[in-house]
Amino acid sequence: MSRLCCLGSRAVRRYRTTAVARLGSAQEYAELVRARGCSAWVFAYGSLMWSTPEGVSITHRVRCRLDGFVRSFCVHSRNYRGSPAAPGLVLGLQPAESSACEGVALCLGDPDSPTTLASLARIDAQEMVAQSNPTDVYLRTVQSIHLDDGRSVPALTFVANPADGPAADLTLQQRAAVILKARGARGSNREYLEQTAERLASLLIHDAPMQELCELVRAGRSPLETEET
């Protein structure tokens, strides 16, 4: 059994019984860091690491680590990589004790700057897409991330919303079965998985569960399908 499968249910149970500091808006995050005298940061762990919405201004990018969470295909996609009738799966963050997620910290600059506020709003609009989703698939949170230069900063971090449904409880084999079939407005779910794995490799970020998931999908048949034949 994969490490991700072992962590999944335990992590979600803890998440569902632990208070999460949820923000109501990106503006609320800007007000928080303004009061602390900090720059605005966003923790990127998926496609935001290499592709931001048009019009977003990034002052600089720094490799970083978020403790207590793992990257996982645990979020339903009913638009970009799936449909309302057949949702796909995209990346989210799940709490996991004694684990960490490597990513990229995006510095947007001074939270008083109109450019920074506009950039925050554009990222927030992309991540919190409401179309076809009965509830928010992510929760806006503030997490302390550890930069490679030794600093720790408060970052706007989008974590998976356990209220979205049972995707977080799926085994790696079940996720592979979903990804093999799903397709949405931006293409196939399989394409999204493989592009993400390639990008992570180019950034020298090792993600063993994702590599295992890629191997299952590239085989063309999930173990579940094999057992049925």
C-alpha cells in the first residue's frame, strides 16, 4: 500500500475534527499580513508553481516547505478536468502528521499595493472557482511556510475542503480509475497528472505517491479494472 493511501483516511479524520483557521476572502489575508508588517505570499504546490493567471505580478519565487500537509489528488474537478456528471481529480493539500509538502512561495509584495491586491484577487478567483461546484473545493487558510533562505512567512494557502465529498478517502488505485476516464474544459485528467509530475521533476521535487499514481495511469488500466476482468 502506498504512503499516500496509508495517510489519507487518518489525515482526513484529523482534519474533520480539528479547527481550521478559514479566511472568508483574499482581502482578509491582505489585511492580516498588513497588520503584521509582512509582504503577501501565496504557497504554490501545483500548477501555480509554474503558471499563474494572466495579470498576476510576482516579485520573486522561493522554494519552500509546508509542514503538516501532503500534496494529493483529493479535490473534485467538475469543470477544468472533469464534469458535474463525472468529476475528475486535481491537487489539494491534506493534513498529515510528521509530513511536509515542498512547493514554491510566490511573493506578491506590499499588501497595500493595488497591484498586489489585484494579483491576490486573480489567484483567488482561479483557485476558488465556483462554477459547477456545490460547495467550495478549497478553504482559504494562512499557513507558516519555511523558505529555503531560512525565513518563515505567513502565506495564503488553499487546502482541500473535506466538505466537498469523499475524494480525500479514495485509495491511490481508486484515484487512478477516476483519472483514467475524466475529461473537462481544459483537457483530460490524465494530461493534468502527467504534466504536473513532469513539472515537479523539473523542479527537483520528489513526490513518490504521484509517481506511483502516474505508473498506474500509464499502464492504461487501474488495478480495480484488472480485478473486474
